Amino acid sequence: MSPHGPRPTDRTWHDINSLGTPIEDYALLGDTRSAALVGPEGSIDWLCVPRFDGRPVFGRLVGGPAAGSFRLAPARPLGLASRRYRPESVTLETTWDTDAGPLTLTEGMVAEVSGDLLPSTMLVRRLTARDGPVEATITFDPRLGEQHQSPRVQYRDRDRVLVCTWPTTAIALKTNSAVRVQPGLPQTVTVSPDRPFTCVLAVADREPLTYVDHDAAWEALQRDELRWQAWCRDIDPTIPHRDMVTRSLLTLRLLTYSPSGAPVAAPTTSLPEVVGGIRNWDYRYAWPRDASIGIAAFLGVGKHEEARAFLAWLLSATRLDRPRLPVLLTLHGKHPAPERELKNWAGYADSLPVRLGNGAADQHQLDGYGWVLDAAWLLTQAGHRLYSETWRTMAGFADNVAARWRQPDAGIWEVRADTTHHVHSKLMAWLALDRALLLAGHHRASPGRMRRWTAARAELREEIASCGFDPERGTYTRSYGSPDVDAALLILPKLGFEPICSPRVSGTIDAIVHDLDAGPPLLYRYPPRHDGLPGIEGAFLPCSFWLVEALAKSRRVVEATSLFDDLIALASPVGLYAEEMDPLTHHHLGNFPQALTHAALVQAALALRDAGAR
Amino acid sequence: MDWAGWALFGLLATTVLTALMISAQLGGLSRLDLPLILGTVATPDPDRARVAGFGIHLVVGQVFALGYAACFALLGEASWWLGGLLGALHGSLALTVLIPLLVGIHPRMASNRAGPRSTAVLEPPGLLGLNYGAQTPLITFTAHVGYGVALGLLLGAR
């Protein structure tokens, strides 16, 4: 039982099930440009076009039925028989039992469309019957944008292609059946063992539509599957829970916007951190901090191209703001539009408001610099020499840290209250200067500049030790003079700020486990109710993976292994994680799937591998 | 046709255009970096690419200056406003055709259709170069008008 009293949700899961699909029951389909979430009943309830941060064409997830969905499932299912991604791929396979035998839905989005006349957003769904003819239902109801705008409907190719158009967007749905799909109306099709039913959804945004033959689309999906399998082949077989690490890496790659290399934090907006509450944020943006954590995760498994792509995005995206590091950016490196609330959107399980934009963009967060400079140092250690421009950028960030570290900031958790002196932020500022000095050993830096960095680093160390440490409890604290701890401090063992086995490090780990325990293996990120918002949010999943990493690096490998096993058991049925979790029911909370959680999982597994765990 | 004027003033006008673009970039108005974009056709190192790209841009600018000089010769007049008009046309063409088409031929520029296999590192410019910042269309257009005005003034003065 949590030491903090009642469960952190305001609504029971019986209510949620009556209102909608639990978050963790969704699976991710993606093409590295956009992503769809599909529920266990075969309903695609989320898809934005033409990019992650575009307008939803299926928005039922947070907009209710009026926001559109695309369902393909047996007409009379007896139950879900199995649901999984095909091994080392992103193709999803869902099988239902019916009284006429099993019916399987195989689906995915085609990622590689360059070089062929294929639309940049193409979703392929195929129903296959095994034993005999099975009746299935198709309900196709696209609604575009904030106003759930209905399309203008036309038919082509003897009614086999349904074309839905809006002023700048068009969708073609082509099937291999004679059935005339009508938007919003369920249609019945019969699927025979010798004749699968295939739907191809093609999206065009400010360009001509492409009608894709169902066989060509299916072949494109299969070619993609082979490419994903090849991509996974060189992942170290000795990593603990390699299958889950692979799923996390695939998820991270699916959430990386290929045209710019931007890693999107999650493909959704406003999935609630408290069901029925107001902690609903838009995560369809890229955080430089997350990009840096992603660099470490990809480098750790030898995926150097992906790591370099993240750094390339960082360089390009931050150009207009240097030497300031923005908190978050759009996929093309712009500042997000101001945060606003959508009218007439129902919210997930009545969790309102549904937001577009993210107000955290205007905050000052010191920790981001540390993550970015550490990532640059990791790349250097991996044998990649930074280009001169990259080094100049990093040096500019370090100058900015040396100049601004005395100012209070909003901290990693982006709490929308007054700024304060967060100990984690100061530690990351120390890390930024430390890594800049290490990088300076490989690049040119003036002696005066290095003296400034060295002096600031020494002052930071002294101030953190005197103001950010509670000698009575033997732990670093959340902020100067605060009695609270902060789970972000679990990164201490990997910074080099203190010897790994120092009593200050172990004291901090133990205090976090004690004070922020949300019922093993879960942790709150900070003491509940200490963020100025109503309600108590769930346990913060990346922190639990950081605890695994901290324990592994502190040579507490048995504890770390056991904790990691417990966390793996909490994954969604197809191996995904949200940002948070209800500590009592273990239902996932917040935007889904969450890149930070998956990056933390990979790093925890790597730490266990390096510590000798199997 | 003023061949000597074309040879010298084409170079000067292109330098003016490049300087305006770089100033806007350094001033935090746009991420469009023409020398970098052109130079990364030859090398992935940004610093070396800028040097190569500046050279390529001078050559391209010289080719465009030939068109301006030919227009002035045909019209029998070269003036700052005529150069400005041609610059406006040139800027519009660059934003709507030339920069977006780079995606199709640039080996290190991703397209909006890029997938996981893409190893390109430059993001696509997008409609009117807007992916490089909201002010990019205005900056690019103004710089090209400046190029035309400079050519019109210099060729008209001879």
C-alpha cells in the first residue's frame, strides 16, 4: 500500500472500462512520420495526418465518437484470442475467436515509401479467416481536425475506392471487396480462408491522392517488416529481456520523425495523468532532453546512425535560440503555438481539457543543457568526432550554463508553479560544464573560457553540497532547503559527481525508495500533491527504470534485476509503456506510448548487462 | 549586353544576397543557410560545406545575373526598380520552385516522405521554406529583391 493514502485516480477502472478502452490496451502503428493507436476491438481511435502533430483524422481516443475512428473486426466475436507484434517488427496481429473459427487482423503503416509511387501515409489492414467464412464489420468514419469535420464523399473504380476530401486533405480507402463502404455506417463483409479482406488507407495532404492496389500495399508492408527485422538483428543478444529492449527501440524509432530526425515524446495529446483530472498535456513535440536520452539509448545498442540523427536534429532545431536551449520544439524546430484548450472534445474518460500546444515551452529549465552535453560526450567516446559547428554549439551551451546557473528554474518536471533552485537542475548544470571540459580536450577552447567553466563547475559542486544535501538524512534534496526528495536524483550514479559507492549516493537512492514508494516496483517522481495541481498523479515509470540503472551501477545487481523483472511484467499486452501508472491497479496513465519510458527501459537493461546480470 | 558589368556586378550582387541571408540567420530570423545547403551536396562537414556552398552560390548567382543582364539589355534599360521587380520574381521562384525542388536532387536532404532508411541529415525546407523558421519566406524574398536592386543599380550606372 502506498504511504500516501488513497489511490491516485479519481475514478474507478470499472468506470473507465464503461467509458472507453484502457490506455494500455492500445497498440501503436507507425511509419516514423505519424502514428495510429488501435484498440483490441480493431478500432483505430487516433491518427494525425500528415505528421505526428498534424490534425487528427481519427480522434475518438480523446474526442469521443464524434471525432472519428476506423474499426475492422469480426461481426460476432467470442473474444480476443491473441494480440502481438510480429517478431522484431511493427506489424500488429490480432486474432479473435468466432463461432466460425479464428479471424486475424494483420495491420501496419508503411514506413519506406521513397522511390515508389506510394502515399506518405499508408495504412494497410488485412483480415484473414482460418477455418471457414467469417463475417466481419467495417466501420470507417473519418473526421478531420478540431471541428470533427465530415468529408465530401465520392466513389471511384466501380465503388471499390472511397474518396473522402476536405479542402487540403484527402483520404482514399480501397478494398478488395465489392462492398461499398459508407463513412459512419457499419458494413458487413465476408472473409473466406482463400480470400482475405484487405483495406488500404492512403492520405494526401496538399498533394494528389494515390490509389494503391491492395496487393501492392500488402507487399510494401511485408518489405517493411523485413527491413525492421534486419534493423533488429544486430541488437546485442546478451541484453536482459532483449525482446522488451527490442520493442522499446522499435517504439523509439517509430516515434522519431524521419524527415527531420526529431524524436516526438509521444504520439498523443491529453491522455490523462489523473483519470478525470486536468493533467492532460500535448506531447506531440520534441524535447531536446528526450533526444539526448535517446542518443544514449541508441548508442548503447550500437545504433550510431540513429544517435547521430538525434544530434543533427538538435543542432538544426536549436539554431535560432542558441546559446539558449529551448525546452521543446515542433518536429521542424519551431516554437510551438501557444497552449490552448479544445472546445467540444470529450476527453479520454471525461478527462478535460483536451489541449493543443504545450505551455512548458516558455519555461527556463537548466537540466536540458546537461543532457545534451552528456550526449555529445557519449558520441565522442563512441568514436565520433564532433564537427566544429557542433562543438561551437556545445561550447555556447556551456557558456550559457556558466552564466545562468545561479538562477532558479522550472526543473525537469516542468511544474507550473514558481521557479526554485532544483538540486537536479544544478547537478545537470554541473554535468554540462564537466562534459564541456571533457569535450574541450578533443577540440579547441580558449584558456579563458575553460577557466570560466572550471570555476563555475567548482562553485556548483560547493553550492550543491552545502545547500542541496540534507546531512541529517544523508540525502540530496529536491530543492535547496527542501525536506523532499526527487526521483530525478536517481541519475546521480551515472554523472561522476560523486563516487558511485559513496554514502551520499546510496543515501539518496534509499531515501527516494522510502519517500517516493508507490508500491514496488513503482515510484512517484516527487511527493504527491507537491505540484500545485488538483489530484494525485500516478507513479512515474521512467523513474523506476532509473532506479534499476542506479542500483545496477551501484553494484546492487540482485535488487536491480528483481526490480527490472517486476517492471517488465507491467508492460502493456504488446510491450508498450505510458508515462505513468496507477500504483494500485497498474493501469497505464498519461500519453502513450512514451518515448522517455522506453529510453529509460533500454538504459536500465544496458546497465544490468554491464553489471553482469542475465 | 554588358558582359564586363555582368561578370563583376553579378558577383557583387550575389555577395549582397548571401550577406543578407547570413545576417538574417545570425540575427535568429531564419535557419535557411544557403551555403550549407548547397555545400552539403559535396561534403557532410558543415564548416567545409559552407565554404564549398559559398562558391557554388556565387556560380549560381552569376548564372542568374546573366538572366538579369539579358532582361536589362532587351528592355534597353537597367534601373534599381526594374532590378527589384526581377528580384521579386526571382525570390518567388526560389521559394516556390527552386528550394522545394532541392529535396529531389540533394543527396543529404530528407524529404517529407523520408522513412527509417533515410540517412539524410538536412531537414526538408517545406512549403516556402517555412520549416526553417516562420520568417524565412520574407527574408528570402527580401534578399532576392536586394540582389535585383543591386544589379539594376550597378548595371544602370554604366
